[in-house]
Amino acid sequence: MNSTGLRVAIVGTSCSGKSTLARRIAPVLDAIHIELDALYWGPRWTTSSDEVFRARVERALAAPRWVCDGNHRAVRDLVWGRATTVVWLDFGLARVMGRAIARTARRVATREKLYAGNRESFARAFMSRDSILLWVLHSHHARRRRYAERFGTPGETGPRLVRLAHPRDAERFLEEVSARGVI
């Protein structure tokens, strides 16, 4: 496969490393990086309506080559419908929770700017019902189960699936893509 028309969706539970992998792979493939969270979140952690979000994603997906990361159900049909490859980061809960805690603590401590100028606060991250840590804990098993069901269907047509079960697998995958320049 050559990289013309290459469109890669990277999915997985929250804090599994989707954006990091997408940022690393996109330049190797000479593709744009589309971060769904950046298209979804507005100032003061407001969310986009489905209509606005879908329009933003449609515009981004018009590019001939892209690497898109995220799990937003409202645009899954758009992303997966155009993707040539879906990369599933299927990491265990302990690993993902460890990453979530470390990433969140770093973002709070450094006041890192995120989407639309938002920043994670200690209260929101560690003491709120809107905590990313609670979200990871509550959504991990259900999301993993849904992906296993979706990707485990024999004879399913659609994009090629690459399942990576460990960060070592993701590093090897990145090395292979870098060596060949294609997925």
C-alpha cells in the first residue's frame, strides 16, 4: 500500500496514548494530525454541539492523508467510514490509570494549555465528578469490550485493523511504519 489516500484512525481508552502515537506517526506518513478533542472542546470546557462538531470533523477529514485520534461516538461514522486503517491501543486498566494519573498531575502542576485554552485544575482532575481519572476508571472496561466486539466480528468489511496490546507493540509498530513510510 502506498501512502496516497492513507487515513488512519487511532482509538483506545482514554489516556492510552492515542494523541501521542498520532503526533508521532503523522509526520512519518506525511499526513495531517487531527485531534478530535481539539475539535470538540471549547473555552471553559464547554462542549460542541453534535452539528458543529461533525462539521469541524468533516472539514478536517477532507484532507487526502490524515491520522486522527479519538473515540467520540458522534463522529465515529465519519472517521471510521473514511479510515483505511484503525489502530486500536488495547492496553490494560492498570497501565492506562498509571498514565492518566501521571499525565493529569503533570498538566495540573505545569498549568499546560489544552484545547481552546483550557487547563486542568486540581479540583476538576482529582475532586470532581468530571474528573478524567473517574472517566478512565468508569469507561475503560466498557470501551474495551465494545471495541473487542466491533473488531472481533469475522467477515466484517471496512478499514484494516491493527491491535496493539502493549506499549512495546506500539513502539514496534511506529518503527515499522517509520522504516517503510506506510502502514
